Amino acid sequence: MAWTRIYDEAEPQRVNRWLAQNGVCSRREAEALITKGLVSLDGETITDPGRKISRGQTLILSEKAQTQLASSLTVIIHKPPGVVSAHPEPGQTQASDLLTRKAYRGDSAAPSTHGISLPPLGRLDMESRGLLILSEDGVLAKAIIGPDSELDKEYLVEVRGTITPQKLGMLRHGLQLDRRQLRPAKVTVVEGQTLRFILTEGRNRQIRRMCDLVGLYVVDLLRIRIGPLSLGDLPEGRWRLLTPSERAQILSPSRS
């Protein structure tokens, strides 16, 4: 189905700029789509990259345009502990090293990742495990780790130490890291020594450092969700492709 949106802002603006603001694609990508005749306004195909859209006009991206935008390789991996997200030191295993045909899980044939740069969109430290996204998709990167991103991330964290209401209150709101106040977090007890953390930021080793500040020691840390994307039943050490529908959910304006 073609992507359709009615422009409701008061002032006209360039189509490429509006598409970029809505997280659909970059300005450069929008210009390329327009030049190829894959974008229309009120049913009229536009080919001028400088074309503006006015209030009440309907903009449509063809299915071919959406397929082209979604063609950038993005993979989901269940990172095991002991593997670094990126920039390994000598002797360390990098997450992208796990993208083998044997480890692939999917209905279609495994795509070749040889020679493709797939940086992580939000890292997991070496001791942690769980959901990790590797992608060459700049629009997706902006939505997940850009400065304006509000996607939350969910973790199951096993800790050692005494869990008290006071400590939970501090974890939820009241801690600082690097002399900066942390955003409020949702922290609940799942059972026993397992806590559920839901964060809207990703400071370096944030959960481990938060727990240290209240006298808790992290034994195990598992990321199970990023925004609408869940780890599901993907086995540890295995990977799969991000589906077009999952990409669309992450980029949905309702989540911006």
C-alpha cells in the first residue's frame, strides 16, 4: 500500500524537507525519489526536487519508493554476553562477526553481509545480552538513537543485594550520572531479584551504574525490547532481518 499523508501545516515547505522531518527518509533520499517520479501531490507526479507542499494537499509515496527506502540492510541479533557491539579490541568478537549463514533465522535465504558496514543502533556492553539492531539505514538510526528519539528500551535485570522501596524510588527518579540528572525510569520488581527497567535514554553502561549507586550489583542484563520491536523467541547468538512492517512501526509519526 502506498504511503499517504495530508499536509496540515500552515506554511508551505519543500516536500523533501517535510519527509525528512517526519522520519520517512533523508532529504537526499527524498530528492532521489522525486527525481525518479515516485512521489505525487494530489495525484500528480512531481519531478522537481524543489517542489513545495501546501496545506490540504495529499502526498503519496509509491510502493516502489517504499521498497527502495526499506532496501537498506537492517538485522536483529540476539547478542550473547562476551561479544562487543562494535570496535573490538584484539581478541574480542564483534556482533557483526556473528552474521553467518548458519546463525541466520528467516524464511528467505540469508543475505550477504560481506563488505557492508552495519553499525549498532544503540549498543549493549560486552557483559550484557539481548536485542541489538545493526543497520546501514540512516533514517532508522535517527529514529532510534537520534537526539530527538523518545523510543523506550526494556530490560530484565537480575541483581544481587537487598531491594528496598527506597532504592526503587531512587532508580525511578533521583539519580545523576556524570553530573547530569537522569530522565525518569520505570523500574519494577518482576520476581525475586529480577527487575524490569524501561528507559528513554541510553547513557554508557547506564543500568549497571544506576544499580551501583543504590548498592545493587548486576548479575545479568537482558534487553528485550526497543520501542515496538521485541526480541521475541530469537535464540541467543542468532540473527534475522528487520521486516518492512517493523521498520514502518519504528518510524511511525505516532511514536515521534
